[in-house]
Amino acid sequence: MHNDLSNKKMMIKILLLAISTILLFLFFILKLNKIQLIKEPYIIIALVISLILVLSFGLFKSEGLKQYFNTYLQVVDFFYLLNLALFVIQVFFMIGYYPVEVDGPSMMPTLYNGEKLLVQSITEPENGDIIVLRIKDPHTGETLELVKRVIGIPGDSFYYDEESNLILNGEKVTEEYLLKDGDFITESNINTRTIPFNLRDVARIGSDYICGPTDECEIPSGYYFVMGDNRGVSHDSRSFGLVHKDEILGKIVLKRESFFKWVKIK
């Protein structure tokens, strides 16, 4: 009776390891996360060792290796918990929040190089939101992960007038995040003035412009127009075109001011 219970417990351990390995493997090959916070080599190592442990169950039941069977089961328990933890972490970051760090000056004066941010994974961006995106630059072919602000959402049309004011869907929008004491910031390393342009002049998907010279130019469904707040240096939709919703990794919701203090992003 005791042996039957022991064998049943052993089989449950192996089954749990096999299930956790399959779940982690499926999550890994399907690339469900837009951003991979756990390095791929670590996941591959965990998967390979787990598979070896599952397949070698019979060997440790043999007389030659029976003395190591308890150690084998302890290792099985460890990798079951490891796989489960890796899977849960992946799922959490897919539907929850994850940290990023600002790289470069393109979002000054709102965000500075090196600042720590918290990103909400599942979101539908609105005008004015700051987002994290991953795009392939149509000019260089390079994959870029960028922090930018949403200026136009699907269905919007807009332009910038001679005073650098945003005219969105026929109405003037005051971009407070660009202003200091009521005026645009023009310092040695920050220039928030926007050189006037029409959406028709810069709106493209990849290398193809979406508007003809006489057409009403609106952002199509599923696409967004983004820019950095430091308009004089930002590499954004003015150069690489519209961003598809699948290229958006999430919306920035908090910025860390100190170890224990996080503040909302405006």
C-alpha cells in the first residue's frame, strides 16, 4: 500500500513537471509577449533540463541509479517550480505591468535619460498618452524600442500652424507638456517647438504615403502618429511613419522619482 502511494506521488511529480514544461515551451515558441523580460537562453536551459528529467524517469527506477532517486525527485520539484514561476512571470508581464528605462533625450523635458518607468501592457492609447513601441525603421531596417507621445489616433487629421500649435480635427490643442511659463522651451538641449507640417506630408505606412495631394488625410484604422516632446531632436513618425497598434508594447503610467516614490505621467 505504501509503495503504491509512493509511486502515485512520484508519477504526479513527473506529470506536473511535464505540464509546466509544455506550458513554458508553448509560451516561448508562440512569442505571446511583446517584450521578453526573461532572457531566452535561460528559458531554453530550463526547458532542456526539464525535458531530460521527464525522459529519464525510468532510468532512476533501475537498480543502478535507484540510490539517487530521492535526489532526482528533489531536482524534479525544483524545475517544476522554476518552470511554473517563469510561466507566471511571462503571463503577468503580458497582461500587467513591467519596468523600462528612458534611453536618450527625445522625451525631454517630460522624461530624461535614465529615468525608470512603469508600463501598462494592455491598453488602447489615447491622444497625449506616452507609449513604448517597437518598430523596424524603414530607412535602416534597424529594430528600435522607443518612448513617444501619441499625437493622433485612428480617424484623426491634424497639422501644426506657424506658431507650432497643434490643430487636431479642426481645433487648436494646447500641448501643456511642451510649455514653460506659457511658452515653448528653447534651450541648448531642448526644443519643444514643432516645425509646421501637415499629416499628408508625413503620414505613411513603411515607405508608402497614405494620402494623395487632394485626398482628405486621416489616420487609418489601427495606426497612430507619435512624436517625442523634444521636437528638435526626436526620431518619430515624422521620419519613420505611422505606428501600427501591434507595434505598441504598452502605455507609461508611472515614473520613479525616488526608491519609494512613483508619480503619474502627465
